[in-house]
Amino acid sequence: MNIHFNTQSIVLSESMRSHCVTKADHLFAVHPQATEIFVSIIHHRSYGQYDVELKVHAEHQWCFVKHSGDEFYHVAAEAFSAMTHKLQKQKTKAKRELRDHSLEVEHDE
């Protein structure tokens, strides 16, 4: 499991980093097909908003989510939750396509 951080206009505190690592550990536990996470954190000082962008490599493709808001810990939690949901949808879709393909093969024979 690899976690990479990129920040803009903010110095990442140990608490912020720990929060993201804890959420990433949970994501890796729930979705072992995820191999790499890029966490990009941007703080817009002019209007006090955080953007948390996640890019996750899983099943030979990249998934991307972005959440914004004024409270970092909430925004980060929402981003990781959205990514977990997106990876679950991707996994379900892949299983459905595999099942549908299996049915097509049976009908062809």
C-alpha cells in the first residue's frame, strides 16, 4: 500500500496526515485491489476552503474523487467515503460484466 501526499498553500500537520492515513488504511482493508493512493490537499486561503482530491489505482485503472469544504477533517472523511463507494461500484460493475459475459458464453455453445 502506497500513500502519496501533495499539498498546496498548506503545511500538513501530523494530525491531518494521521487522519488521512487512518482513512487510507480503512480503504485498503475494504478494497485490497487498491494499490496506491494520491492525496492532494489544497487550501484556498482567500475563502477558507479545502479541496481534497483522491486518486486511487485499483484493478488496472485510476479512480478520482474531489470534495471541498471549510473543515478539513470533514472534507477528507467525505472524500475517502466517496472513494470507497466508487470502488465498490466499480467492483460490482466488474462482477456484473463478468457474469453477463459468462452467460453469453453459455448461450453461444
